[in-house]
Amino acid sequence: MDADECPPSSTVQDAATTTIARGIMLRYPRRRGTARRHRRSTGESAARAAVFEVRYVGSKGSNLDTSLTNFNSPDPDPNASALNLQARRPYPAFGRIRMWMTDGESDYHSLQSEFKHRGPWGLNLSVAYTLSQLKDNQQGGLNASRGRRQNPRSLEGEYATSADDLRNRLVVGYVWDIPYGANLTGVSAGVLKGWQFSGIATFESGSPMYIGQDGDTLNVDHADIRPDLLPGQDPNLPRSERSISRWFDTAAFARATVTYGTSPRNPVVGPGRKLVDMSLAKSVKIRGPQRLQFRWELFNAFNWVN
């Protein structure tokens, strides 16, 4: 049934003399989720061997399936205690109520560029860069932030950068058919000809991180409370000041003690990722179309920690 159709608390109490520990409530009718994708592109060939393309890709999700773990949460009251928690619930005859709803929203915008070049001396190069932003009002799937609304009965303040946002991504791929030994014959040709060097390098900015404060400090029967973000403060430190022991500025936050915290979802950008894979391969013709390939591969060639 719809939450708006629930009777007032006094009526519910009259109907039940004991508190039900937990229930499940479905919002009806459930709205059908929609996802709209937009794409615009333009390509230009600077030369016969080179192609450059720029495209906009975006999508919008509406009425997405969401989940609330405690719709029957009481309002914040730092002076309350566990003894009167049940009486402070909107529907005191019930305990926690899990609400399945379809009020999820998401917006994705990206500018994607790609350059492909078939160069001289057997070198093929591909470079792709994406600048994007993803926002939503609740993380989907099994992510730890699913259902983490501070105020389970309000979406205000929940629309923010998604935990799946990946602001910058650069991918460079290359294949080089080494042009050596074209005039060699015999054993020397078998050893020195036909080598191929290839690889892919990926560089990504960090993913947003959820920041919360420990414990049910506001006596709302859940611990998904965010701290206050102090006015004018940016919790993200300059790149030169970041370290494993101090990645963001904790002084930008203050503990929420009276009402729900002012910090948005996922206000801190986590560490980026960089990875380079390489391979050196040689194919040897055996008979007819049959070939034998020798391959030497390096994954995370520079042993970067991600």
C-alpha cells in the first residue's frame, strides 16, 4: 500500500495492542522505471590514416527501483533515549518498516573523444578520453550506500554525485608490428622477423566516497547519518597534501548533533587508478594457415599500487 494511505498513528495503535517488530510495505502502484539515452557525434578524418571523433553521450533514469531500510524511523532528537524510541515513530504500533519504492533518479553526461592513427613503420595508435559526470539520489545494486538516506521519508539532500561517477578516463592503446628484418632469410629471418609489441595504458580519476559518522547519535534508529559540512569548506585536499594516512580534510566536517547532517552524499574523491599492460609476441608460420605464437606479457608493468 502507499505510505500516504497509512492511517494516522492513533488509529494504528487502536488496531493493535502490541508492537510488530518489523514489516514490509510496498508502494502501489509501482511506477515503471525508464532510462533515456542521448548521443551526438561528429567525426573528422585529418588524413587517410587518421580519424578523430568527438561525441556527447548522456542518459537519464526515472522511477528507478529503490529501497528504504527503515521508513518508520523517528525524527532526530538528541535528547531522546532508547526507552521512548517506539513512541516517537510515525506509526508506533510497528517497528521498522522496509519500503520498496520507485523514486530513484539519475543523470549522466559525458564528452567522449577518440583518436585513431594508422601510422608508418607498422604503428597503430588509439587514444580515447572521456569527461563525464553521474548524479543520482540513491545508489543501486548491492553497493553499501544503497538505502542510505538520512531522512528515510525525504529525498531532499540525497541528489548528489554518484558513487559510480568517474570524472576523467584516458585509455591509450598501441600495436607495433616491428618492421625489422624485411630482407632477412633463413634462420635469422625466423628469429628476428615478425615481432609485435602492443599494450594498453589506462588512467582514471578516483571514485567518490561516502562519509558518515558512527553511531545513532540522533536517536533515529539507524546509523546512516552524515556529518555537517562546514560552510565554505572543501574536504578534498590539494594533490600535494594527500597521503594514505590523510587523504581528505577531516576538519571540513563537524559532527551532526541536533538534526540530519548537511554533508552531501559522496563528497570526497578517492584515489585514482593507473595501469599499464604490455606484451611482446611473435608468430611463426608452421604449415598452411597454421601459426605458432610466442607471447611475453606484463600486467601492471610498472607495479603501480591502485
